[in-house]
Amino acid sequence: MSAETATKQYTALYEEHQKLGASFTDFGGWQMPLKYQSELAEHHAVRKAAGLFDLSHMGEVWVTGPDAGKFLDYALVSRLSAVAVGKAKYSLICNEDGGIIDDLISYRRAEDKFLVVPNAGNAKAVAEALAERAQDFDVTVEDVTASISLVAVQGPNSVDILKQLVAAADHATVTEMKYYAADEVHFTVSGAPLKLLLARTGYTGEDGFEIYVPNENAASLWSALLSAGKDFDLVPAGLAARDSLRLEAGMPLYGNELSLEVSPYDAGLGPIVALKKEGEFVGSAALEAQKERGSKRKLVGLKGLGRRAARSHYPVSKDGQAVGEVTSGQPSPTLGYPVALAYVDIEHIEPGTRLDVDLRGKPEPFEVVALPFYKRDK
């Protein structure tokens, strides 16, 4: 086994993906399914029916103890102590300079218990930062990433699919669960009962759920979901479809739109920074200064007026002068034209502004548009 191979991580569902003929890609040190057959078919399935994703590369960190809410108020930029039990909140963990270590979701499972879910490549850094920041609080930080798998059912048929496996007594919990809420429900998997944490969250712009499951039960749950979804046009979907779906929904990707060098205010995430919450938090002084100073560049949506798509790091110009850089871009399968996210000088961020993107030496016309590019009907 080569040194490179030895460093790769495999989810508990790796063999299931192999059986389905997936092609793989490295993501955050994990071997993840890129696609099974056609990424376009998987993309359209999620918009029109449902897709099943393996998200087991994401991290899971439990924060428990009497100070859990107060501690996360200090460790993250948002006011987590105000989140109701059973609800979730999207937030950021920043360093002292206000740079973004990661964007993450925190679920409040009890007054003194939160589940923090960081991105794959940042899971270790987030767990270490939380542990370091917890020293003056009465909390326990436990990184359980290695033992937990995460699968997501996304798309308009997701409720009907889950009802095939969830106990009848819990059907109302599924159907009435609000967006950014979570609860434990009873599944029946391979004839056996299984109580799992179910969250109505996702990263596709569609209705859908994410299910946290112990590694030893992940394969049986995956198979049961595929079987239950046959009558609802559920297909397994890989990271290629996940990326085009999240881009249409205008959702940032760490490493593309977010990094240690990016301010939350530049990224359009200023509203989740709670500068007025009680007490200082990590990065609060730097973030307050960033807000007062204002942004020189901001993240915008670009709609292609031609047929060719922009890609990450392509230059953006106005009348021949460089004014920005693309962070993500590709053709939109749903909308039928190219879309991109880009950091652009503040003078050129108004919707309707015409800009050019340098596509390997040839300028292509784009127009600044409001985000998201795609929004589902509710």
C-alpha cells in the first residue's frame, strides 16, 4: 500500500458505492463517490424526485455540559444559547483575526447538549479549536466523527420515502418537522428497530433530510433507503451533483468561497455575526473592525450571457480592467445557462452590472444577479 493510499479515508458506505459502480474523488482526505452514472441525471433527480447522498465525511462533535450554550456563544460568531431545543443554526467558527476556520451547523439536542457538524476537511481543526476554547467552561467536547455516518435524502419526494421506513407513530414528526429542526425517530431497517437523529437540513436547495447513523448500521440504512425509494424515483447521487445543486442554491463552499483569508462580511454572511451578543467571542474585535471598515470586494452571483461557463480562479474584468475573481462556476442544469460565484470590487456588485470573465484568454459576458440563482417552490 502506497503512502498516498494509506492516508485516504473511506466511509462505512464505500463498498456500497463500489457495488453501484461509482467513480470516486478525493474530498477533504476522503474517497467519496463523484457520480454513479450521470451527474446531470443525479442533479435533475434531486430537483424533480429525490437523491441519496453519503455525507459521512462530515464531522460530528458533541458539546455537553451546563455551560454548553454560553461556551458556543464564545467559540462561534452566532448566539447559540438562544437556539431552542430541537432546532439548528448555521454559523461560523473564526480565528482571532476574523478569518473563517469553517462554516458549520449546530443542533441543540437538550439545554446542555449540542451536536456541532463541521466540514470534512476542517473537522479535526474545528474539534481541536473547540477543545482549546473550552478550557474556561464547564463543558465536554467529544469528537465522534470516526464512529458516525451521515446520509441525506434530498428532493420533493423525501418525505414519502422516509415514511416507508419510519414507524407510523413517528410519521407526524417527519411530515411536520420544520426546516432547520431535528428529532430522534424510530426507523425499521432490515426488520430491526433503529432510533436515529433526523434533521430537516441539507445543501441542495431542495426539501430534504439528513440522518445520523452509527457506522455499523450505515450500510443497512443506505440499502433500505434505496429500496424504499424505488417507487419515488430515488437515485444515489455523488459530489458532482451536490456541487451543481449547491451552486444553483447560492450556497458557499469552504475552500472556494470561504477561507481563513475571507471576512464573513465579504462573503455576505455578516447577518449571522452577532456582534451585540453578551460578552466577547473569538474574533469579535477583528470582526467589529471589519464591519466598520467595510468591504472592498463582495461575493456576488454571475449569470452567463453566453454559452460558456466560468470556472474557479478565472479573472473577472470591467472594460478590460481586473475587478474580481470567480470562486465557483459551471453550467446550471436546472436554469440552462452558466452561473458562477465571484468576489468582485465593491463598485461593481449591483445586480444588472455587466462584467466579463476571462475564459482562457477570451472574454465572456456575464451579468451580476441576486442570489440564489435557483429557489424551489414551497
